[in-house]
Amino acid sequence: MMWAAPLIGLTLTLILTPYVARRMKKAGITGRDIHKPDQPDVAEMGGIAILLALPVALSPFMNEELAMALVVFLLFGIVGVIDDLTNLRQLHKVIFSLFVSIPVMFLGVSSEVDVFGFSLNLGVLYPIFTVLFVTGSANLVNMLAGFNGLEIGASAVALFFLALITEGNARLLALAGMGAALGFLWWNRYPSRVFPGDTGTLSVGALIGLIGIIGKVEAYAAVLLIPHFLDFIIKAMGVRFGVRRRGRTTVLPDGTLQAPPYPSFLGMIMRKVKVTEPKLVAIVWFIEAILGLLVLVFRLSL
């Protein structure tokens, strides 16, 4: 019965995504695909399809904990919509994220954190930790983005492994989220016909954090976000040492990518390996899968 959730999510996003994409294009809500020679306009805010699909996929299993998680998920989606339409400053995005994460404090889960077999009780600090964890998860997924299928595909891999190491409501969330992500990915893969926008990346990133909290696998969810965290640290260190984020990734005549003139996780890959856009995305998915296998093996061994 539990496997109905991903099937419903998958089916709904497969159907809804092209409709949402057409409506966004008609409304002029588009973004340039800057990693293509002709830089076509592609529909933005396609993540609305995921926002619609996930609650429906989970409706047969609804309970108080799932309802609270969905509220936070949808609130992050609203923040994403605002950002897509108004281009929020990064600081404002984080402040909004902290605000909409507040309901996570009232999920009523244990304050103990499983740190790879060692139990750490955060006590009264745990509610604050949950807000920071979901906020961090959402914004990290939102930052490691910009290439066809990258953020949604990597999130689908993470959700798959989270489903394997959790149970109950956490597994339901992971399975439904994975199904919705895969259905959306069909339209978002290279060459992308729709972008998720911050509407999609913030909400799916928040979902990963929520599963970590509800499933009591916070440390394992954090491992799955290592590429995203590395990207944040590399960029932050660049800012710390005065490197401005000017310029961007360029596409060479042979279709390979030239790294941007500022430090980033994806830029590191481009400087080490000659890659096209699909190959770059596949490398990130592969890294995410390796981290997922490590998480699975470690979790099962305890």
C-alpha cells in the first residue's frame, strides 16, 4: 500500500508538469537556459507541479505528523514562488525560511539525534536545531543548481536512500517525494523543457530536512547533502577572500563546459574533467548515489 504514494506522485507530476510549463510560458514566467548555444527561454516555476502532487499522493495516508510536514513543505513552496517572482535577496530568503520552519518545532519528535550509532540528546536546544536543519537543507538544495535535471535528480537520489533507511511517516514522505521528483525530472532532464525554480528547489530541499527530522536520521540526511554543503563552503570562502561572483559557466564550441571565474563545487568538477552539461549532472548524481550507498551500508550495519 505504501508504494501507492510514489506511483501517485510520479503520475501526477508527469501529467501536471507540462500543463504548468505551458501556463508559465503563456504568462511570460520564463528563464534563459544559459548553458545552451541558442539560450532558449524555458518555463520557470515548474515546481508548482510538485507542490500540487505531493499532498495528493499522501492524502490516503494522512495523519497529524504528515499534515504538519506538508504545511512546512508548502510554506517553503510559497517562499519559492515569492522568490521566483520578485528575486529575493539571499538574506531575505534565509529569514523567510527560518520563519516558515517554525512549525517543525512542534512535531513532537525525540530530542535525541543518532550520530552514526551514538545518541546525542540536544534537550531544549533540539527545537532550534530542527528549524536550522530544515532551513539549511532547503537553502543548500536551492544553491547547488543551474543545470538541467541537477537539483531535482540529485534530490530524487537522496529521497530514494532516505526511504530505504526510514520507516513510517518518514518513509512515506520520502517515497512520495521521490515519485513526484522523478515525474518532474522527465520534463526537467536535458534538454530541459521546464525549470523547477526556487518554488521546486526550496520545497524539495525542505522535504529532505523534514524526513531527516521525522525519521530521526538527521546525520544521514546531512551526509546526503555533502555536495551541497561543499558548494556553499567553497563559495563562502571565495567571498571571504574577496572573490566576487562575476561571470558564469560558458559553453565551448565542442559543447563542453568552461568553469566560471569564481570557486564552486561544480566549477571544481569542470576544471578536473572535460564535461558536457549532461555529463556534469550525471557526475553529481553518481556522487549522490555513492553517498547514499555509504549511508545505507552504515545504517544497516548498526
